[in-house]
Amino acid sequence: MPVSLLWAVDVYGRVYSLSTGGQQWEQCHDAVLEFKRVTAVQQCCWGIACDHHIYLNVHSSDVPIRYQEETYENQRWNPKDNFSDHLLPSDRWHWSDITGLEHQPLDSFLLPSTNWEWEGDWYVDENFGGEPTEKGGWTYAMDFPATYMKDKKWNSCVRRRRWIRYRRYKATDTWAKIPSEGQSGPLPDPFNDISCGGWEISEEPRGRLSLWAVSLQGKVWFRDGIHHHSPEGDGWEEVSLPGEVVQISCGPGDLVWAVLWEGQLIVREGITRDSPQGSSWVVVDSPNPEAGAIHVAVGDNVVWAVTKDNKVWFRRGINSHNPCGSGWIGMVGEMVMVNVGLNDQVWGISCVDRAVYFRQGVTSSELSGKAWKVVNVPRDGDIRSHSSASISSLHSLSISPAQTAAWRKQIFEQLSERSKREMDHFKHYEQAIEQVPTTLTFTNAFSGCLPSFNEFCL
């Protein structure tokens, strides 16, 4: 993988990436679905397809993703049977975890999803403390629980041995569907926005990430248990909110901001290594009281926002001790969305020419940068084209949804009018063939439940 990638989704739902030294947008040809949103980190890319399900694309590497499952076989000695599985009622399970408290027979271990495969069958670990054991891998002790040793003594009344089996993640360099299930079963509604980050919160476990998602009903969900040995995570947990959310952004550290339907912003507080999803929200007013916020993007120490009038704003005073910052500064330029990438570099899509821009002059001493510069490169096999939906520079970015009921009604009326115009074009078969791309654009926009699928020119 290149050191840095910029990800994008065009109006047809096709996923593209642009490397640091690339000369054109490269299409992700293994994406058989149409996508609405993407959010990426160094080792993987997450996306929301037009079926509203979340998909994961893990980049392949020289070292495969393997996970070791283990369970312990426990036995007790008795005069009649010698060592056997005839345990006392007060003993641990015949098959258990290392503590003896959890029942773990061999057939209870299942693959987390179809994206995993077993490398082989169960086998006995015949090493103990770096030294080989006797044949069979047994270690002995006086009783449960106790300190075990590899040699059998005259008073060894119990023994155990460890069984191991490896599973491998096989769905690399392809889009794998992530189950939409929470702690109490299937989620009540599909997702509309997604943001990945949090890799700087803690070094353990390795590759730990935070994944935040917004549903069509404005609820926020947090994906638990994402790390190197579990790239898919364990499940979704709903996060309580002060209102309905339309868009969310998660930085590399403990910064998480979101946009409410009313145009205000909320900031997550209490994020630590022990509590990566935080504890509470703080409401922050929109930079422009007359034009609510429609998009927010956060980095290490920066927060950028776009208001309904397409004005761009920079939040001053942001740091780990003050995630809310101290005030807004208006910036030159008008954008429909922005994103913050590595080293707090800023990207955006202009509302004037729909082109992708990056912020020049961004340094640690001048985080707001100096000026916008267009990214003028062709798309894979196409000199000039239209793109939309979302881009991500190694983490989150997405177009924000509608902000008010009136605005959503206006968009629906425009889509309806457009649909009527397009249907008129299909009166003749020859015209229908010529209009297929336009029809696909409309279908994608409508299937997103009225997100603002703004187009930009590459």
C-alpha cells in the first residue's frame, strides 16, 4: 500500500483512490456494489454501500491476520480410573478457559463470520514456559486452581493441557459485509454515515480502532472490539444523544464531533483508552446562527466545519484538554464538504466548480493553512468526470445529509421533477440507451434517503 491514499466515491457508487505520488484516480475494481460513503485508515477502508450495509476492505500485507483460539482440557486423578474427566462437583469444567470459569468445549468455537477460515484442526500445545512437556502436553498440579508444572509429582492430583487452533482472515483486498447487529439483535434502521479513527488512543491491543456510524433515524452507533486480530470488531453499541445526528467525524485521537439536524454541533467527552466511546456530549453552537452546520471534520488538533451557506470555518483552541475549542474563524472559500487527513491536512470539495481542493501551508504552527489549491488529475481512463458522495484521506469524510424538513422537501421535489424529466427521455429505446448513466445517478441519490450527493469535477 502507498504511504498515503485519498479515497473517493463517484455518483455511480464507484470507489477510487489517489496515492501520494499518483497521476490519476485508480478505480477499486473489486467493488461489485455501489457505495455512498468511505472512511479509511492505514490498514483498511470502511464503506456504506447503497444497500445501507457496512463493508470492510482490509489491505493485504506480508503478515496474514491470524487469531489463536485456545481451550484447556482438565482431568483429576482417582484410584479407579487414574487421570480421567470424572471431576468433582466443585472442580472446573472438563473443557474450560484458562481460569476454569468458562465452559469451552472444542465444538463451541465458531468462526466469527464467513470472512474467516480455519487453518487446520485442533492440536495439543506441547510447550510449557518455553520448554517441551512430556508427550501429550500435560501439566500437573496438586489441585485446581494452582501452579502447574510440566513434571508429574507424587501429589499431583489434577492435570491440564492446552489445545490450540488458528483461524485466518481471508477477505483481504475485497469488500466484506459486516453484520448489522447490536447487543440485542439486528439494528432497527440502516446506516447513512460512517467515520473511522482512534488509532492513537491506545497501543494495546495492536491496531485498535474506533468506528462511529450514524443511522437514517439520526442515532449514533459505536463498533466494539476492532483491532489487528479482529478487523471486523465484535458488535454495535448505541450511544445516547441530545438530538438527531446527520453526520459524524472521528480523528486519530480522542476528538469526535457530530452535526445535529438543527445545525448545531456536539462534541464527545471522556474518551480514554479504557473508554474509547467516551461518556457525554457537549453542544457547540453553529459558526453562523443563521446558517446551521452541515458538515464537520476533525483531525489531531483541528476541527473544520461547513455551514449551510457553504462557508468554511476553523475552530481555534482545540487540544486534548479542550476538545470543544474556544471559537470559530471564518475562512476564505466556499465548500460543500471538508475532510482532515494525516498531519491535519485539509481536503474539500468546492461548491463553485465541484473540484477537489487541498489546503496549502498547513503546519503545526499554522494549522489553518494559507490557501486552497485544486487537485487536478484525471480519473482512471477518463480525463474529466463527475464524482460525489464522499472522499477520505486515510480516515473519515462524507457528504452531509439534509438539515431541515423544508430543505429535505425541496430536495425531494427536485428529485421528483428530475425523475419526470428523465422518464420523458425514455419514450424511445435509442434515447433510453443514451440516458443510462443519468438514470443511475438519480437512483443512487434517492436510495441514500436524501443525502446531499454534491458532484465535483476531477
